[in-house]
Amino acid sequence: MGHVYNFSAGPAALPREVMQRAREEFLDVNGTGLAALEMSHRSKSFIAIAEQAEADLRELMNIPANYKVLFLQGGATMQFGMIPLNLLQGKNKADYFLTGHWSARAVDDARRLCEVNLAVDASDNGFTRLPPSGEWRLDGDAAYVHYTPNETIHGLEFHEIPETGGVPLVADMSSNILSRPVDVTRFGLIYAGAQKNIGPSGLTVVIVREDLLKGIPAGYPSMLDYALHAQAGSMYNTPPTLAWYLAGLVFDWLKRQGGVAAIEQVNIRKAAKLYEYIDGSGFYSNPVEKPYRSRMNVPFRIADESLHAKFVQEAEAAGLRNLEGHRAVGGMRASIYNAMPEEGVDALIEFMREFARRHG
Ligand SMILES: Cc1ncc(COP(=O)(O)O)c(C=O)c1O
């Protein structure tokens, strides 16, 4: 079989070098004679792996000392509930930016726990653009402001960090963490499901400013309490050890690519060439207005929708996998996270050109 490129939105492609290294050291990590898979999380060998992963993530994102980094479970979806539980801190309302499928999910969970003020609602434009900051309806008394910097399904990305006037900013960075430098000090809390730019599913990274770790109100289970996880070094219970180890390999790989600033340049180039081809093709289209287009997830359609299934099928056969769009929006989607090499995007564009030539 020729080269296969995986455009899945998540669990997504991991860097090839990472998977090769994981295979090489599968039975014996760091000369311990043990597989990461079978190590006690309390063992010295695993703690060394865990600490190195955290140190590398801190270095990659330049995370200040007054932020805790937590390695949790439950996916980004668990955070939709943990955030209001932990961050309301006596208040009863929070601001949310509704910009697509995933922020809508976050809003749904928050509504179970508090009053939600939709400071931004992009549903009226079909999630194809973000209103300018002058139109945001921020409530200065909100406990926090939640937004989704990259909407994985709608392909909409914030290219600036919102200004919230001192109200803690909370970001679901599941699909663009580590794809570009961000100033962590602008955030109260950042969270990300691992299965796109960090590693395999089963792990969720939370980066939280220490002063926000006051503990959840009485009456809720311990596993929902950030303060407890922070105190226990993310080992209050058994953490997802294999996923943590693999995340560490990805962080190490990213450092060797030159870090986040260097991978951002590659990401800009990959996205630019794909959008440029789509816009100029006269055959494919992307609905998102240019300033808000995602560098990570590129949805596209063909005017004649009856060709969608054929496109996906022929792409699969050509080694271009998982290009089917999310069932919520249909069409196609190319997810081009850090691990997608530029040649993968070139191969996709070449295939799209050829498909258009035959069917246009
Ligand atoms: C932006 C965003 N938030 C949340 C989720 C849900 O993540 P999980 O399945 O890890 O709960 C996803 C999943 O793709 C996502 O892309």
C-alpha cells in the first residue's frame, strides 16, 4: 500500500516518529525492562515520565509557575461540567461565546448549573463568522467567560484572544492547542482533550491559574474537584498512564520540530495552500469568512452534493483517509493538525484537482 494520510478530526494522526519510537520502546521504556503500559503510576519510573511530560508542555507553552497542569480523564466533555462547578465560586452566571457545535455543548452543560449569558451568538450567521468585539455582550459580573478558540466541526477559529476586562477567560483548546503560540497569562483556565494535537484519547489536559483553585462546593464527588487533582499531582486516582506517556513523546517530538512557533509556520502554510486551492477551484467551497477560518479543520463541499460520497470513497482508495465531514454538517473535512505533514496536504490538493477535472 502507498502512503496513507489520516485527516481524521480525532482521534487524529500522531506523528509517525512518535509511533515508531513508541513501538521501539514498547516492551522496555528508558531501560527499565518494563512497558509504560504495565507501570504503576506511583513507581519512580512512571513519575519520571509524567514529570518530564509536564516539564516539556510547560516549556512548549511557556506556562508560568502560578498555573497548575493537570492530566485528567473524562474528555473535554467532562470539563463542560467541571468548569462551572469549580469556577462559579459563589456566583450564578457565566458568559459563553456560542460559535459552533462544541461551544453549544459547553453551553448546554453550563445551563444545568448556572445562568448562561450568550455574550456572542454566531448561530444567526450559521457559524461562518465571528462578530467584532464591539458587538459582544459581556457581563462584567460573570464568574468567567468561556469560548472555543477553534470549532472543530464548523472550521471557525479565533485568531485573537478575547479581552474580558479582568473576568477569568476559559478556553476549550481541544483542537488548536500547541498549533500556535498563546500567551497563557491571558487565561484563567485552558483545557484540551488530547486526541488531536497532544496524543491518544483518554487524557485531558487542564492548565489552571492557582488562585482559581478554591475547591468545588460541598455535595459534589471528589473526582470533579480541580483542587484535589492539583494537590495529588493528577494522581488522586489511577491516571491514564499510557496516554500520558504518549503525550510526553508528542511533546518531545514537537520540541524537536522547533516548538510551537516553528510548527505554527508550517500550519499557516498548510492551511493557506488548501484554502487557496478551494477558493480558486470553482468546484469546492468553504463557507467560513476568510478572517475566521481554522488552520486545523477545513470543511469543504462540492456544489453537486451527490458527488460527496464518491469523493470520500475515491480519496480513501487513494490513501487519503477520514475526509468525511461531521454528521452534524455533512460535506467533507480535512483535519490538518500538527502531525499532518505538508506533503499530506499537497497530496490532498492534487487529488482534489484531479477529482474536479474528472467531475467538473
Ligand atoms: C473543540 C472540542 N471540544 C470538545 C470536544 C469533545 O471532546 P471529548 O470527546 O474528548 O469529550 C471535541 C471533540 O472533538 C472538540 O473538538
